[in-house]
Amino acid sequence: LWNLASGGCDELIVSAGGIQTILDALRQHPTQSEVAESGCGTGGQLIMAILRNHIDQMEVQQQGFELLENLAIQDFNKKLLMTFGAADIVSAVLQSHPADPKLQEIGHKLLEVLSGAT
């Protein structure tokens, strides 16, 4: 799935149930770091593609921000999200929706978490 997500097949992966597949794999193999790294990396790419493609949908943005924040708790994921351009996407969304206080709060909190990437 990682290769497909990198190749621009995000919408197809999501519509075919790819996110559920990633979650199932993470649940079935909680102690395997390779599964965690691939699952979180692919999931992060998919979430950011969804954010880019649905920038006008507030609920999608809020949920996407919350998911990214949960992924960014782990340092590895945080670094990976930064290489995918997460901070730029979050900043663009915040600029597009300056009048939404909840989105601004969630987005700024996410940027703080991401800024801790080393």
C-alpha cells in the first residue's frame, strides 16, 4: 500500500478499504515495528492526500488533523509526516479557514506537535 500511496493512488486505496486494511494490520501485529512503520507511513500519506483534496470540507480537515496528531506522537511518525509536507498542508488549511476557531485550535496544536520533529 505504501508504494501505491506514493504513486498517487490515494483515492483508490481509500475507496477500496485501504485504511481499514492498514488498521487491521496494525491491530493484528502490534509488536512488529516493520508493520507499524509501513502502516503509519502509508496512513499519513493517505490522510494528507485527503486533506489536500478536500480543503473546503471542515469536518474532514478537523478529523484529519486529529489523526495526524495521533500519528505524530511517535517520533518516527513525526519525522515521516514532516518529510511528506504535513506542516505545509496544515498551514495552507489554516490560511484557508481563518474564521473557524475549532479548526484553528486543532491545527495550531498539530503544528506544535510537528515542530518537535528532530
